[in-house]
Amino acid sequence: MLSLFKPKTAGWVGVDIGSASVKLVALTKHGQSYQIEGYAVVPLPPAAVVDGNVEIPGEVSDAIERGIKICGVSLSHAVTAVPSSAVITKRLEISNAFVGMELEEQVQVEADQFIPYPLEEVALDFEVQGPVDKAPELNDILLVACRRDDADSREEAINGSGLKCEVIDIDTYAIERTLPLLQQGEPGGQLVGIVDIGAATLTLNVFKGNKIIYNREQAFGGNDLTNMIHQQKGIEVADVERMLSSGELDEETMDMLVLPFRQTVVQQVSRALQFYYSSGSQGQLSKLYLAGGTSGLEGLSDMVAEEIGVSTHIANPFVNMQVASKVNAARLQKDAPCLLKACGLAQRSFDI
């Protein structure tokens, strides 16, 4: 019998391991449409992840395990990512006479010439992109490499939670996958920016089409606000983060510390864009999206838009997705900006 309905395809859970929390997103796919089946944001102890490095895998495993329970779906396989700052990427041109193991050996020979670590300390992968335009006898090879410790510690943390780590991606590739979800129905080819304001790092990615053409990180994030409230009000850091997330802070703290902090965020976003424009890059942005937990500060997107003169929106990759009945849609709307990377990682499983 001919089936008129697209079967539901279950993917792997995307696990974004940040400096302050782990974020999990579980998606299914119905034809070309996604549905979010469950998600979780679980805080991490301060020393578990430092400068993008998983220092205490056991603590991260425990957080992921709690996240699995919060998601409330049957999960067994995961996709995670290493920071782009920890990755070396390079394009190689190699004769198409090399295939299989011979190609792998040739890639390693080439890689050994520019990777500044012994190859036994490096995790590397490559993908054949196709023939070189002006030399069809050569293949264009995209090579990606990082320190093996960076990959192994993430894999250890995920496997320790009861999940199996199937793929380790690069965070910028995960963000690239989410842009079509943000830009649905909009003309392509424009310059679009995403500013991800995390706990410790502000990252600007600029896209042309659906590809990142500019990436820059700077040391600034929501931890600055959390620590300010902790120092001035004597509230424990974990409690500050919970109260910020749930909107439980008292009016005086909001007026004295939280709302003024928005102007600091605006200045940092403006600074990131000044670096972009001074780099001689492609031109003026047509739109900017704000992501990360700090992007949810009331009125921030309007303040940024007024400062930089660019239409600014809060990133929500789920806005046109179906939402499973067990997911709290109102809570998802609030948490969506900090789930951008985890969503892009979950999408990766459908590309296998």
C-alpha cells in the first residue's frame, strides 16, 4: 500500500557542553520538517569546563545524565562539538588517483607538514569536496584536526552519562545548520550576523548565504553579571543563575544591576561588529540575531538595534518547528536562544 505520510525519523541528541551548563536537544524529522521532542539546560560546577576544556568529565557526565531525565525521551546516541578555536582546518588538493587507505595515508602526510603537534596527539578527519575547478585530476579535500585530548574528554563525558558519542562536530558548523531555521522564507545571499553571548565568551559569526565568512570570540559573558550580583548581594552563584533564569530576582537588584548591565552588553556587541567592519570584510550586515543565555535580558535586542543601526532579533530555531506535547512551549520560547548550538548538533544526525 502506498503511504501518504512521511515516516518519523528519530535523530541523535545534540549535546552542547558550555562553560556554565550543558544543553541537550532531541529532534525528530518528518519529511523535511523537524519536531522538538525534548530539551534540557543543566548547570555545571565552575571548574568542570574551563576555557572550553572539559576538566572534570565525571561532573559533565552527571549533568548530561540529569539532562536526559529532564528531556523525558528515550535517548541512546549523541552528537557534540569542540570549539572552533581548538580546531585547525585546511583545504588540500590531492590527486584523485588516491582512494581508500591510500588517500587516508596521503592526507596524514600532508597534515604532518602544518599541524604543530605530533600526529599521535591529534584527532583528524577529512572529507572529499569534489574535483578542483581548474585541475579536475585533483580532489579538493577539507581537513579538520584538533588535539586528541579535546575530543577524548568530550567523548568520555558523554559516554559516562549512558549515551554513546557518535560524532564530534565543530561548533561553527552546528551554528551554520541553524541559520536556515532562523531565516525561513527570507532571501539568501545577504550578510547576517549571529552574536552568541555565553557565560564566558561572546562570539560573532557572520554569514554570507549559509556559510560563515567571519568568526571572532572575545572574553565577555553572562558570568560578569552573575559575579556582580554575587559580590554585591551576597547570593550564591548557583542561586543567582537560577533566579536570573526564572525571573525571581527582586526589583531593586533588577533596577540597580541587571538592567544597567544591558548597556555593557550593547557596547560589547558594538565592539565585536567594529572588529568585523575594520577587518575589510564583505560589507554591512542586513540582520543580526542574538543567542546565548544573556540575550534574554529584557529589551536588549531593541537597544542593540538602536546602537548599531541593524535589525536585531532574538534567535529562536524552533519558531517554525512542531513541539511535542510534553515540551513546555512557553519555557522553550524563553530558553531557545541558548539552545542554538545544541539544535544544530541534533540536526547533524540527519546528515549521516
